[in-house]
Amino acid sequence: RRQLRGVQAAGVSLEEMARELTVSYQAAEAGNRAKSQFMATMGHEIRTPLNAILGMVELLELDRPPQDTLAKVRTIRRSGEALLDVINEILDFAKIEHGKLELEERSVDLQSLAESSAEMMRGRAVEAGNKVEIDLPHRWRARWVHSDPTRLRQVMLNLMSNAVKFTQGGTVTLRMRQLLRKDQIWLRVEVQDTGIGISEEGRDKLFRPFSQVDSSISRKYGGTGLGLTICKEIIDRFGGRIGVDSVPGFGSLFWFEIPVEQAEGVSLEPAQSSS
Ligand code: ADP
């Protein structure tokens, strides 16, 4: 109000001010649209050749090359996958910024989703010298639910790959439960590690974009600082909550809870290996 009085005192009418604001808003909107378009094009231009490289590298691995060549091929594959992860994170963040992150809804088999995610984590964790523990319900209240399996898996993998990254020679545990609260079924997922842990002040900024607990130039762990921001956004879209409990030096427990609706046992997603 004080600013408005200042503007009026300077002889600018409210109509003029509203007109100027509209013009700048339209210019900003046009700029935003151009930026989104640029991000989408860039994503496609980078992802297409990168996927071709990764496809060829996988074929090379299947050719059973000599041991030392295989080690080099695997390094190329891991670096390519890491690059693809970074690009996907940047593109997801751009979608979030423009309110374009949308969830799909399908029938999801939680048992096979949990098992296939756990299997992926096992592969990565073992490479880092970690033990893996998986604790799944013996019986689900609702094994088939309506949800977005791709985004759900993305959050689980993100939490699990962080757990593996910040733990060396320890244990990473994936736990899943279903809770009943006022006739609503909730899915609770926990990813616990025995790694470096996070200080209280670090915990406050974890879910903010680009934040890393150690942001020094000499930091030991790589990453964009976007993973948890994207996880939080996805969980918000699900109408759920995400959080962390942690003791520095002893480990962290990341958890999320989302409401789920029971579904018929017919999967619309392509068959997933559950072994
Ligand atoms: P990134 O891992 O790409 O840096 P994230 O948003 O996934 O970005 O994580 C942000 C920061 O949170 C990490 O840089 C790290 O400092 C901290 N963090 C996340 N998960 C863990 C964990 N399991 N143990 C310790 N620190 C963690």
C-alpha cells in the first residue's frame, strides 16, 4: 500500500501501472514458454544420441569381450547412465518450475514394484560394498493400487541411490508397509542406511532445489542437489508426505507416505521382471 501511495504521488495512475504490469507479465510468460520449449528440445537432442550410445554399449557387453575391455565398457555405461540421470533431473525440474509435472494413473502391483526396485538397488549397493536388507509385507491390505508406477519407482530409486551413495561398507534397508487411517489406506516406504548421516542444519535444506549438505567446491560426493526436490514435488502431487530422521555418523532414514486406492489386479504397465 505504501508503494502504491508512492506511485500515485509520483503521478502514475493505477490504470497505467496495471497496463505496464500486464505487458511485463505477458513478456515474462512468453519468455517462460520459450525456455520450456528450449528445455524440451535440448532434452530430446541430448537424450536421443545418449540412448543410442548406451544401447550400443549394452550390445558390446553382451559380446563377452576380454576382461579388461569389459571393465572399460562398464565404465562407459555407468558414466552414460549417470549423465542420463542428470539430464532427466534437469528436465523434471524444468517441468516442476512450469507446473507441468503430471502423474499418470494405472493399476500397479506393489509387490513386483517393490521387488524390481529392490533388485536394482541390490546391484548398485553391492558394487559399493554394502549389504542390502529388504523388508516387505507378508500380506498387503491392497496389493494392487491405482498409482503412477514410473514416478513411484523414481522416488524409491532416488532415495535408495542416495542411501547407497552415502554409505560405504554398511547396510541399506528398504521397508514397505501399508497403514489404515480413517478408512484410507496409506503406503509407507522407508529407506534406511548406516552411512554418514545428516546434521540438523543440513536436514533443514535437503528438499530445497540445488542444495547439498556439503556444497564446497572440494565436496566428496557428486550430484545436482535436485533429486530430493523432485521427490518432494512428486510426493506432494500424490497428496503425501516425505521426511527424514538422521543421526550424523550413524545413518539416515528417509520415508514417505502416500494415500492409495485399491485397484483390480490387472496391470496396464509392461510386464516387469520381479526376480
Ligand atoms: P544429490 O544427491 O544429487 O546431491 P539430492 O537432492 O538427492 O541431491 O540430495 C541432496 C543432499 O542431501 C545430498 O547432496 C546430501 O548432502 C544429502 N543426502 C541425501 N541423501 C542422503 C543420505 N542417505 N545420507 C546422507 N546425506 C544425504
